[in-house]
Amino acid sequence: MKTLLVKPYNLTDHIQPSLGLGYLATAIRNKSDVRILDCIKERVEIEQLGEIIKNYKPDLVGFQCYTFDLRFLKDALNIVKNYDEKIITVMGGPHPSAVPQQTMEYFGNKLDFAFKGEAEKSFSLFVDYLNGEKINFSDIPGFVWRKNGTIESNDCYFENNLDSLGMLSWDLIHPEQYPESQHGAFYKKFPIAPIMITRGCPYQCTFCAGKLVSGVKLRKRGIKEVINEIDMLYKDYGIREFHVIDDNFTLDVAYAKTFLRELIVKNLDISWSTPNGVRMDMLDKELLALMKQSGLYLISLGIESGSDRILKLMKKNLTVEKIRKSIALIKSCGIDIAGFFILGFPGEKKEEIMDTINLSLELDLIRANFFTYLPFPGTESYSELAKNGELERVNWDRFYFMNSAYTPIGISRKELKRLHRIAFLRFYARPKILWKNILSIKSLRHLLFLTKRFYHWIVMS
């Protein structure tokens, strides 16, 4: 049996390995020949996908699916089924986890099955079924299928013992072949690999759908297992920078400190950062000192807004004053900070967007990224928009962070994009910040990437 796992092509300028597909590959490698195809990294658009299907001749094709992948995936499923309708097609990831029935309806009979939430054990059971074992669909956690004209789905399962999932299949991913443009525009060392240490998020941010995929309970890998993976990536693939992509790496402070002490003992020549951010309310001086000593050079923070009213609507459990204090603490430990901000949150006024822009200029940040709000299916804010009839305002064909796919009532798309450009230009045009970031450019290729990214985010969108 041959399985092709696909990360779809889209317009993102972040090109990083899919850890999810790597873990799925590990789950079925003793049952199927597996290949991972990263269409973004390999620049495989629809035209080339058909040739890959024809040459590999898979029995099963699994697609990772975010909401902004829908258009590509509709064409991709058509290509697969037009080549051979007997090929089994499945889909997993944030979008089917949030709206499984809508996903199956949207793709019609081109999509055979889907998975909600974490799927390593579920996918393994499904492959057992395809290999002839007697398994009932109702016994596969998170499984979505059609039955007598209706769409059925099972409850998700989130594995408590993450070490039981094994190490993801790095040999099918080749992290050393990825470009510099991973989770951020800048880096310190290269090559880079992302790594997952914990899963789960107990917080209730109204704009985030992360808990639909990884659950609300924090689960931690064994520290020895993580250290061994870092050591293997360092020695076997030459990785010199790690991006810890956890939603809540510092949530269990004692665990984080123990891990960092073990990492320091290894004495590897590495740098690392937290591109998905950490909780500001879970930091102390000892933890920050250990992070810096172990090679951390940049902390990303989900600041999101300069308005206490909007922060409350987002359920961030933060105030502007708390943000100021947390940033002062981090800077006192000699660590650079990047801030994430959301512009155009539902109900936000132009004056509050300007408060956010002004806060970004006040805070001691080396970099800032301004995202226009996206109503991700399954989030609380999405449900509120649906209830109020505001989803009609969403341009789903422009569903990217830079494109203003949604704008609050009273603010036009043109105005929100103007504010978005103002935010970037005011932040980075300051001589001190501009010079610091120019000095961080590593090569001509890096400069070309930054130029392309500026064009996508500021000029083209």
C-alpha cells in the first residue's frame, strides 16, 4: 500500500516542515509505504500535482487542510479522482476539525473521509481497515464519514502519553533542505527545524482555533525524548536553530525549567526562539535566565491589541499595563521581543486600531507583525459573527492574514488596509529599528526573501 501525505500549496511566505504530517507518517510506516509532499517548499502547484500522482500511484492521499487551503484542495481532489477514482482521499487539520460536516459537503464525493483533532492513532486504525482488518468506523476516534446519505463523526481523542507517538519521520521531511523563511522573517543560525515539546491550550482566546486540533489539556513529552530529538537533528541533519512551536511552552514553569537545564547540559551550539509566542503571565526571571543561557534569542508575544476593551473581548486575560510590565521583565534579561498584533477585530473602532499601532511604537520591540483579523471556523468570534449575520462580510477568496478578508462594521477594506500599511511603515521606518533589522540580514537570498515578503504584505495585498 502506498500513501501520499500532502501539505497544500498556498501564498504563504512561511516555509516550514509540517510536524503533523511527520507524526502521521510515523504512525503508519510499518503498514504502508509513505511519502510526504510539501507543495509550498517544492513549489508544486496544481499543474505539477497531477504528474506526481501519476508517477507515485498512491492508494491513499491525505491532505492537511487550513481554511485558506480550500480552493487549492478542491482542485487537488479533482486531479486525484480524475486520475483514479479508486484512490482513497482523506483530510485533516484545523478546518475539518472545526467544521467537519461543512468540509465534507464542500468537497462532495471527491473527499472520502476526514479526521478531527489529533489523528495519529485514528489514522493508523484507518490504514489497518484499508489493509483488511475488521474495524468499525464508529471505533475510530475523530473519524468523519458518510453513511446512508448523512455525515457521521466521532468524538476526538487526545493522547496523554505523547511519547507513545514516537519521533516524527524526519527522514521523510529533510529539515536541512528547508529555506530560511520558516516561522519568521529573521533568524540567527541555520539550518532551522521546528520542534514540538507540549500540546494543548486551556485558554479561551476568542480568535484562536488551536484547541480544536490539540485539545485544552496541556500534555508534555518526556524531557529525555525531546533532548534526544534535538541531539539527533543537530548531529544527523546539521540543524543549528530550533523553533519551539508550542502554544504554551512555558505553561508548566517547573517542566520548562527542567527541560532548559537539561538542554544547557548538552552544550550544543544552537539558537532557538518561540515563534508562536509564550504566555506573558507565566514568565519569571529564573525561567527567562535559563532560556537565554540555553540559546534563546527571541521571544514572540501575542500582544494583539492596545485597547483594554478589545483585549477583554478577545478574552486574552491581559491589560495594556500587564503587557508593559511583562515586556520590561523580558528586556531586563537581555532578550529581544517580537510582538503580534491583530487589526480589525469584530467591534473594533478606528481609534482602537490606532491605539494598537501606537502601543507597538511605545513598547521595546525589535519586530512587530500586524495581522488583519480572520474569522477562523470553530472559534468563538466566528460563532458570534455567524449569529449576527456578519459572515456575509467575509471575502473567503482573500482569506489571508494580510488581505483584510473581514472588516468591522464602520471600517471599509480600503481603510483597514491603509491602517495595516501605516502600522508596518511607522514601526519599521524608525531609524533605530530599521538599522537593527538591516544588521540582521544574513545574505543576499535573505534580503530577496524580505523584499518579496514586504511586497506580499504591504504592496500587493
